[in-house]
Amino acid sequence: MEPISTVLVEDRVIVPAQNDANSLYQDGYGSLLAEERLLTLNAFEALYLVERRRIAVVDEATRRRLLFQELLSRPTSMSTEPSAYST
């Protein structure tokens, strides 16, 4: 199965194709942005789905496909350091 194409826009991973967005949403991934009617994935979802080869993430600025390690090392919400999420 071919991975679903997604786009990294600033610090959000967006699923632009409606059919793909519906498929992921029905499987329990992502949240819908009401005003934009787009599915966005959080950092953990995106990393998990990339690792499982379910999605491919393309950087909006460079148009280059990003690897798991590149996403993991991004200094944005893609960071999974526990301090960023601890209460």
C-alpha cells in the first residue's frame, strides 16, 4: 500500500486529500480544523504513522519528503521530549 501524502506546514502535519483524511480520521487519528476543514495530526500520531509507513510527510517549504529521524529532531511541536508534555 502506498503511503498517504501529508504536508508539514510550520509545526502541523496536514492531510490535504479528503479521502485520505477521512480514512485516517475513521481509524482514530487526527483532529479536524473546523474553519479550514482539514485533518491535522499531532506529533506522536505523525511519527507513529511515518514509522508504520502509513503516511509520508513533505515539508511545505522545501517540497522534500522528510524521514522519521528528521521529524523527530525538529525543534517544534514534533519534539517528543517529555518536558514538553509534562504537567
